[in-house]
Amino acid sequence: MKRTLASLLALGLATVATTAAAEDVAVLTPYLSSVATNEMIETFKREAVAKGWTVNVVDTRGDFQQLASRVEDVANAGVDAIVLVSVDPNQVGDQVLAASSKGIPIISLDGAQAKGVTVNITTDNFALGAILSDYLFKALGDKGEIVKFFHSAHPGVRQRELALDKALKAHPDIKVIAEHYVQVPGPIDNARQAMETFIRQYGDQIDGVWAAWDEPAIGALLALQSDKPDSMAIIAGIDGNPQAVDLIKQCTNLIATVRQDFPGIAKAAVHEVSTAMEGKKPDKPEVFVDATVIDRASLGVTCN
């Protein structure tokens, strides 16, 4: 029998065989601790296992150098497909190209297009940023001072930032008075600590918080609840994190999130992996999945 990828991973990939079991799929991410990333991977695993595939997940915990090494390892192991989740493939471009040159299809989820990538399946992240910005600005009456939480290393989050930049030009009475590059892993605690500093610096000047995804929004909320519980600042994020949705229901300062269809992204990825392993090309290099706003109105919640 061929040595399986699972056994290689169990050994920490210290020794890499040159072959893998049939229909072995390696799923790699630096952000498994992210709720959204985890949801995509868990859905992908369920759908893939139902098709009889072996799925092995590698989490490098924010370490992109290790991610590059692991892409190289699984490619050398001869997997049938590589799935990259919540990462810009260009950041491991050499390894992606090397794997692609071996005939291994590479599917990106919530990532970006890049040389060697078969297809990227995501939400239109620029549109997400525009929806978030427009919602927050309207809630502020198109006037106010906001705090920005971002993480440009993620290609989707970067697109959301660009959408914010465009929206700010169209709304000159909205000003960003502070911003913070959120560290990952640990985005909730990192954003909370940054928000505590901003509260000390700006206090009641803060009218709103633009969070590029929900974990920083939750961190900002925790800081407000602890350090300035009477604050009227409003917070909005992206992803539809279940914790964020619960906090919206509770009538906290967190008023909205833009929900991405992560199960839809994962299911589309299974289809694309299957197509690629059959030797077929995708219909197009990038597939977009729809998003919807979740707020008090959509949840049927009335707050005093």
C-alpha cells in the first residue's frame, strides 16, 4: 500500500514520501483559529469525506514560512489536490507554482487568484467592504469619527480596506481618527487591547468602529463594555460570526455584520476539486458567492 498523507502529517512531515493515497486532499491555512476559516474547512471536510476522499488539514498558526514549507511537503508527498484557505497564494507563490508543475490542482478558498492556482472561490471582498462602509456611514448619519481595524496580509481583507478608502472619499464628513493592524492568531484580544488604548486617547470622540471582520469587532465591543459602558459608539463587521450575531441580538454596540456564505464557498470548492481531479478545467478562474447583511432588523430585534 502507498503511504498515506495522514501518516506523514502524524509524523510532522519530518520525512516525506514521494507518493500519497488515491484522492488525498491536503487543506492548508495559517488561520484555523478563525471562526470563518474553521467553518469553511469543517464543511469542506464533511462534503469531501462523503465523496470518499481522505482530507488532511495543516494549520501553521499565522506562520507563512511554515506554510510555504508545508505546501512543498504535501506536493512532494504526491497529493491529488491542495486546498489553500484564507491566504493569498502569492505569499507562497514559488511553492504553488512548483506544486502546479507536478500537475496538482490548487484550489483557493477566501483567497486570491495567482499563478498556479486552478480557481479561487470567495465572496467579492471589495463589495463586502462597500456594504459594510455604506451601512456604518448611514447609521452614523454620514458624519462622525471612526476607528478602523484591519489585516492587510489577507487578500480579501485588503480589498475591504480599499472599499473603505473609496467610501471615505465619497463621505468627507466621516473621518478615521485611529486604526490598528490586528494580529492573528488572537484577533479578539489584540483588538480589545488596541481599543482600550483608543478609548483612553479619544473617549467620546469615537462615533463608530469599522472592523474588517467580526473578531476585531467583538474585541472592540468588549473594550467598550469594560472601559466605557455608556458609549454610544456603533460597531459593524463582516463574516456573520455566530458570536457576533448573538451580540447583535443582545442590543449591544455591535449593530451589524455582513454574512458570507462560508458553507457555500466550501461546497463550491469540493465541486471544483472534483472537476480538477478529473482533469477538467474550471469554467472561470474565480467564483463569487453572495453575502447578506445581518442586523437587528433582519433578526427581528427591537432595542430601546
